[in-house]
Amino acid sequence: MRDILSDDEIDTLLEREYLVKRFQKTQILIIDEISMLSGDFLDSLHRILKQTKKSDFPFGGMQMVFVGDFFQLPPVASEDFAFSHEVWK
């Protein structure tokens, strides 16, 4: 699993119309086991949602619900916890 997506990779994802439509319709995104995701992954998701929602708000203005215990499981690909990344603020 890769945590960081380049701008070109995000553009390639956004060429998939079904993904864009799904993200545009989504109002609330619930992520369980947030402790397993790195801050870089969260940043990539933030960048994708900003573009699909055409909004400069964090995560494109989508309501995010994070569930998990940071003392239970560390991030899978790195030691960069989601809460330590700028996008978390």
C-alpha cells in the first residue's frame, strides 16, 4: 500500500468518472482504524477530495469521521501517525 500519490497519479484517478461522481455525492466519510493510516495517506485523500468537491476546505468540505485507537495499532506503511500530519489540524 502506498501512502503518497503524486499530482499525476491523482489526475489519473480523477479521469475515472465513476470515482469522481461517487466522491461528489458522498457527504460523510467514516474511516475505521484511523491509527493504521499514515499522515501522508490522509494528505493524499485530502488532495483528492479537494479536487473532486472543487473546494479549498479541508477534505473538500466533506465531513470526516475518524474512529480508532492510536495506542492499539500503528500505521501500516510508516511511523507517521495521521494525527501528526498538518492535514489533521
